[in-house]
Amino acid sequence: AQSVTQLGSHVSVSEGALVLLRCNYSSSVPPYLFWYVQYPNQGLQLLLKYTTGATLVKGINGFEAEFKKSETSFHLTKPSAHMSDAAEYFCAVSGTGSGGGADGLTFGKGTHLIIQP
Amino acid sequence: DAGITQSPRHKVTETGTPVTLRCHQTENHRYMYWYRQDPGHGLRLIHYSYGVKDTDKGEVSDGYSVSRSKTEDFLLTLESATSSQTSVYFCAISGLNTGELFFGEGSRLTVL
């Protein structure tokens, strides 16, 4: 079975500082990995995804993540935080079977990113 | 944006009453999902569908049933709502090429 662990339910950074949100996963098959963002009272929006190929993945809004198989990690980073980045962030891993299982994604519990002025 | 509409967006009901949430998609995607979101738990899969009349249980399916009579509609039913089912419910769809899900705006259900 797949599982996702997000370290830190809340992360606070200053505007302009580096953002680092941690995600570790376990999967019985080569994983597809995702980061989603959720703004208040909205649905989830895809930030970026790793499927195959290059392990450093760039997403929207200046975010990127690196797939490290040896560490079973997929941490999300952004060099300089902006006030508009304040939101809930979810890491997710695909279901059974490579290529994204039909049984959906397994999500972490989320990390609330707080940006301090 | 993916064409996903959830209804109702907000509902307050009483314990023991039946509730049906509807998810409608215009993308003609084969796969549809119902998740619930609760503080400290992230999103948890309730049920999913891999085609018309083809559904399966997810992680937290007890107390819920689903139906899919048309490609575009996926219904989630709480036969007898309980306070523990107070949550925000999200519908998602997938074309499964890369496994990513596209989410609706959510339905907030309060069971008193």
C-alpha cells in the first residue's frame, strides 16, 4: 500500500525566504508523485508532478520538486516566498500500478504554509 | 479548468437523514472519485468509479454508497447521515494518462 508523510503540519517563513515543504512516500511500485495547492474555500490545484524522466520537476508559481528514489522523498521548494503562496499544500502518490492507478491518489495530511511579512 | 461541478456546495442536515451529493463532469473522463477532507487527515478516498456502473470502495467507505449511471455523473449517498460525516467532500476526475486528478470546488456538509 502507498503512504505519504508530510513533515510539519504548519511551516512559517518570511516573505522572500526559501520555502521547503517535505514529503516522503512509500510505494510498492515506481511512483508517480504530485504536489497540490489548496487556497481557502477552494478545490485542489496541481502544482507539479513527477512521472518518469528528469527527477527535478518545475511547476507553476515558481515551485519545483526533486524526486530522490534513494531517500523516497519528493520535497517541494521555492527560492523566494511571496505572500500569495500562503495556502495548504498536499503531497500525493499514485495508486497501485505504474502510470497512475485507477484507485486514485493517496494524499499526505497537508502542510499549511504561513508567510510572514 | 476541468469541467467539474459539485452540488450542492453547502448543505446542513440532521442526523439520520439521507443526503446525496452530485458530481457532474463535462470532460468525458472514465475515472471519477469521491474524497473527504478533514483537518489533520488530509484527503481520504471514499469510493471511486472506473466506468459506468463500475465502482469500488476506498479507504473510508463505511456509511457511504455511490452510483454512476452515466459517464458524466457520479453520486455519493449517505443513507443515514451521522455527525462524523460532517466534512468537505471533493469530487475528482482522471484521464489516467499520468494519474493526476482534477478536483471540483467541494461540497461542505454539516450534520447536526
